[in-house]
Amino acid sequence: MNFLRNRLVLLGLVFLATLMLYLLLPSIRQDTMELQAKAQRTGMVAVAAPPGPPVLNVSIRTGQLPGDPPLFFREALPVDRDGQQILPKLQLVLLHGQAFTSKTWEELGTMAVLAANGYQALAMDLPGYGKSPDSEALKTEQNRVVLLSRFMESLGVRAAVLLSPSMSGHYSIPFLVKNSEQLRGFVPIAPVGTRSYSAQQYKKIQTPTLIVFGALDTNLGAQSHKNLIQLPNHHVLKLEGARHACYMDKPQEFHQGLIKFLDKLKQEI
């Protein structure tokens, strides 16, 4: 009697387990199908995504020039498509704005982009920024011009392209006016100090210039553009949707415009 009762209980448990499995199976299959479909969609997106640009092995070295004050700098030497060092097409000296240092150009990828396109990039920490100490001597315009000359001469830079955003206009604009023959090109990015010179002074300068500013920069951007278009040999790169530090807002467009200007400049030499 007990044996029969136990068999009936066991059969009942097996029946209940089978019934529950039958009821749950559609839900399990549906979840599995959804996971498979999601995985397939993810795979399709990954396959369809366009490949990124090749990453070149661009080394950036640092150094410090002695003097008053000592000047810290970063350098990226030009390389070919295989990452092998080559002779530079042109040499660029990169200054920086008040909220930035030479490291900005490394982190933004500008130095690597320049090197990968055959250009030597030298980015300086201006005195009082980054790793370059300040100096009382640089309160005069003439001494700031001398400082840029010393930097270029010490590093063997001849006929550089000078790139100058915002605050660094205190250095670059006087240098342009007084020593324009020493520059192969000039890339002002909404610099300060453009109101300090007359239209007649600007019109005497023959240096090829790429005027860069952000469309949303209605202060220094618009002001520097208005003054610098008096340079007779200029081009304009207006970055739509970009603010004062337009190269930070639109780095790809900035790099493309810069390389286009440099390539054209190289062809004209």
C-alpha cells in the first residue's frame, strides 16, 4: 500500500515538472531569440562601421632651452606612412592660449597630425605657463619678440609657420609686424593685440596667413578677423558651431584646414 502511494506521489511530481517546463519553454526560447537577434544587430553595426585612420608611431620629445627665462618645449618630428622619420616639409612653432600649454597640442593630436603629414611641430610653454617660469623682462613688446627669435634660432628653425591662439597674440602679432620676413606662414586663431596696428602696417606684410576663428566667438574671433583681413595674402577658416578655442570644439575641421593651408604653402615655395 505504501509502495503504491509512493509511486503515485513520484509520478505526480514528474507530471508537475513536465507541465512547468512545457509552460516556460516558449518564454525561454523567446528570450534566447531576442538575445541572438541583439547580438546579430550588434555584429552588423560593428562590421558596417568605417575603419579609422591608421595610427602612426609618432614620438614626441621634450626639452628645455636655457636663458631668461628657460623655455620648455615639445617636439614631433615628421614621419612617412611607415612611421619612419623624414626631412620636414615645413617647420611649425605652436604657441598657446591663456588656459592651455604646449601639452594641449599633444593631447589634441595636432602634433601627431602635423608629423604624420610631413611637418615638424615645436610647441612651446610660454613664460609663466606649464613648465616655463615667468620673467619680468617680458613685459615689453620688444623682449617678447626677442624671445620668439631666440626660441627659433636655438632650435634651428628657419622661416617657420607660426601658429598663435588668443593670449599668445601678445608675442606673435608684434613678431609678425616687425619680423614678417622670418616667417613662411602665419596661423592666428582669434589672437589678442590685433587692434594695436594700423591698416597701413598690415598691408605691408606679405606673409601667407590662415585666419582661424569660431563662428560663435563674437568677441576676439570677430575682432581679430576684422583686423587681420587687412593682410594682403590671407585665407580664412571659419569653424561653424565653434567658440573661442575653436580648435578644441572642432579639432577635425581645424586639422583638415590647417593641413590644406600648409600643403598649399609648401607647393608655392
